[in-house]
Amino acid sequence: MVGTEHTRLIVLRGNSASGKSSIAAGLRERFGRGLALVGQDNLRRVVLRERDRPGAANIGLIDTVARYALDAGYHVVVEGILYADHYGEMLARLRADHRGPTHSYYLHVPFEETLARHATKADLAHVTEADLRSWYRPLDLLPDPVETVLDADHTLTGAVDRVMSDTGLAGLPALEH
């Protein structure tokens, strides 16, 4: 078992440029201290410099970091593309082992919208339309019906409001970490 009955585990999944990182940052800004962000891009690309493939080391690292933060009393947001076939088993185990509430969201954004959103990211200019197309998976939902689907009509503020409300973070005080 991991975490406590008071810790919240939030999983944000979706295609590139769907808004996962922006929502995670909005949650942290709104909540304050005590909310750990476990980003797939950071652990996979920066820490390990690894390609996304089944059985890759980053899958276990994401799991380990999330568990560590939950056990330390942090609420945790795990965010990334997190393909269902690569990360689904790990996410299911993490969900089953977490003592507190777990909420999962899938950001469903059409490919054309991901292109438009990606075009606003100066730091990812090296990523081409062909790259985005090869990574894109429409409605790559986890096999169990555990995810709330947020579509492209959700504004950033609306999505952050929704997650804060659904998870109960809106009524909790920031932690003293």
C-alpha cells in the first residue's frame, strides 16, 4: 500500500500538446506546496534520455517517484502521454495500491488542435508535424473505465477548476513541505 487515505493521486494523460503539463502547472499554482508533479517528459527525456517503448526504465521510475512522494505525504500529479499499452499496468498497480482517492483524466484533443497548440511552443520547434502524427493516438483510454475524458472545449482554467473540485484539492490546505 502507498500514501495515506488523505493523499490524492491524479493522473493526466493525452496526446502531445493536449494541455497536460499546463493543467498540472495550474494545479500546483492553485494548490501550493505539497503537490508533487511527476512528469513523464522530465523523467523519460531529461533524467534517463530514453525513447518511449514498452518495458522502458522510465515506467518504473515514474512509479517509484510517485510512490515515494505519496508515502512522504504529498498529493501527486502523474502527467504525460503515457500510452495505455506501455503504462497501463503500472498505472493500474499504482491506483490499486494507493490508499487515498485516485482520479484519472484523459485529454481528448483532435490532431488538428494539437498541431495548432504545438505551434505555440517555441522550445519544441524541432518536433515536426510528422513526429506529432506518429505519436498521436485518438482516445487511447485505459482498459478499465477509470478515466474522465476532457475534450478540447475545456479551457485551461475550466480544466484546473474541474480537477480541483473532483479531487477535493479545492477544499484542502497546502501542506508544510
